[in-house]
Amino acid sequence: MRSRTLTRSDIAESIQRQVGLSKSESSDFIEDIVEEMSAALASGESVKISGFGSFVLSQKAERMGRNPKTGIEAKIQARKVLTFKASQSLKDDIAEAS
């Protein structure tokens, strides 16, 4: 299995080839999508992309934790956590590719 990272540039290049937009238009298109998703998540909204999955922001409460190296207990601050849940069709596509 190859280890590769899909980048914004790769996506813009694919849009350029398939749709026919210029390279700068394709890059702007990707940036607009990422900005829209980021703004929605920052305002507490979830982002659902049909056939791909959902990005959900949730609140974790403050709790006590332990440093695994030293064993010393420490308070872990309350924080927001971003999670991703893949759609069933994405899971099926990944399973087929394996």
C-alpha cells in the first residue's frame, strides 16, 4: 500500500482537468470550500458531505488525567474536539479498495 497525501493542489489540479477551470480558479474554488467549512465549524455547526461523511464539533468536559511517563495526575482542561464520521458509502468504497 502506498503512502501518499492528497493535497489541496492535487484536488485543484483534478478540478482543472475535469471541469476545465483555470488553475487559479480551481485553487480559489477549493479555498472557498475550505473557508466555508471552517467558518461553519467555528460557529458550532456540523458539516455533512453526502456520500463522504460528517465533521462534528463536540465539547469535552474538564477531567483528571495521568501523565503516562510519570504517573502524576493532572487536570485536563475542557476543550472542543473535531471528529469525523465516514458515511457508509465511503466505508464501502474503502473496503472494496482493500
